Amino acid sequence: MSEESYMIRRPTAEETARLTVLSGCSGGGKSSLLKELARRGHAVRPEPGRQIVREQTLIDGPGLPWKDLSCFVDLCLSRATHFHATAVAEARRTIFDRSVVDAVAALERAGLAVAGHHRRIVERLRYARTVFLVPPWQELFEQDGERQHDFGVAVAEYEHLLTAYPAAGYDVEIVPKGPLAERADFIEARLA
């Protein structure tokens, strides 16, 4: 990708319509669903937070949600901005594992200050109007080195996202629980 094709800017309405967000409950099956959609030929972008946790763990950095949530969110927003810009430059439908709304919502849930630049990124980096949310699904939920919170915290996160996305100007569509192929079929049918 040339330097010229990678420009950080507000996308046009046509470009925004190609940028689909899959969000929702942590541990609700988003990663598996994205892998299935990628297998079917869709462009996908991974969750910024998991990447940041891996990188910060590698360097024993401060940008971990359980060490410094504000630092973690800023790193996630930077990564999400990069993913957004590269997807706009590719000019094809791209499905994102979370968005800038998720990162800012984490600050809100924690009762931390949401700075002006946090609000501006939600306002300026837009995605397709309909956002897909996976609901809490205890049977799928697993803690690991990157997901150290429990299921109750994941449910609270999901409940906050149910209001955060509409407050940011998005329509929410819940992905029904079910076999992976059916969940992928559901999203593809809505995108058709």
C-alpha cells in the first residue's frame, strides 16, 4: 500500500457504508465468527485490544487495561484508526472486531474522563450505520491471559454497548445465538 493511499481522513458516505462493526459481549463468539466470515472471503480487521494486550505484555508496558485503562484506550484508538484508514484505502467491505466506540465506552464504564479527542474520534471515524452485537453466551465465555475479567464484567460491557452505539448514532442488530455457520449466514444476509 502506497503512502498516498493510506491517509487518515473522514470517509465519504459510500466508504462508510462498507465498514461494518461486529461488537458485543466479550467471549460471545466474535473471533470465531470473524474467522468464519474471513474464510468466506470477507475482509476483516482484528480486535485492537487483544493486539495491544499482547504487545504491552511482551514489553511489560503500562498500556494494559488492568494497569492503566486510559493508556490502553489511547493505544486501542490509535490501532483502530490505522485499521479504519487501511480499510477505507482498500475500497471493499471490511468487518471490524470492535470499533472506536468500544474503546471510549470502556472509559465511560470505568467512570474515567472522556477527553475531547475521544469524543471527536467517535464522531469522525464512522462505520456503517448498522452495528452487529453478539450477546452474552456463558457457555462460550473463557478467561485467558488477555481476557482476565469474569463473565459478569463481560455482561456489563455488553449492556453498556447496547446504549453506547445508539448514543453514537448507530443502529444495533443482535446476532442470534446458534451454530457458527448460521451466525455467519445471518450477518451475510443483512449485508446483502
